[in-house]
Amino acid sequence: MSYRVRRPPCHDLAVGLSADLADWTDWDVAQFALGRALGLFAGRPFLKVKSVFWTDNPLGNALYDMLQALVRAGILEHRDAPDDQFRWRADAPLAGLVGDEV
């Protein structure tokens, strides 16, 4: 029996998320952007899935928790005013943490 080691895909899903969160973005739209980056809402517009963000449910709560984890990791910025908003950090948040292997 032969086993092959699978390499991760070469594309970077975070590129889409960084573009979606380039400016301050309201919490629900940021959750939608994260969900899209994970492939959860493919082909669905925000208005069709907004209840995921606006109600207390496991998926919506997990997406918000993931945004907060990205803030703690230094990937995103967060502010409470004028609204609960997130933004991709403009500086290189992973500089010195990962190698440049291809």
C-alpha cells in the first residue's frame, strides 16, 4: 500500500479575507467575510444568511469567536465605537513567525 503526502493548496484564502476587511467593517459583515473565506456561504448573498449573524446560534457564535481569536493573534484590529468593527492589520502580522517555503 502506497501513501502520498498531500501538500496544502498553493492559494491563500486569507488574501480574500484581507481584502474584504481592508477597511473598518461591521461585525456581521466581518463574520460573513470570514465565513466566505472558509467556503461556508458560497454563492449566497449576505441578506440570505444574515440570520446566522443576528441570532444566537453555534455557527454565528463560532464565527464571532474566530474574529476575536484573530484579534488576539494580532491578525485583525477591533474597535467598539462607532460600532463593533474589525479591520485587517495593515502591517505584516506574520512577519518573523512563518518561513517563506514554497
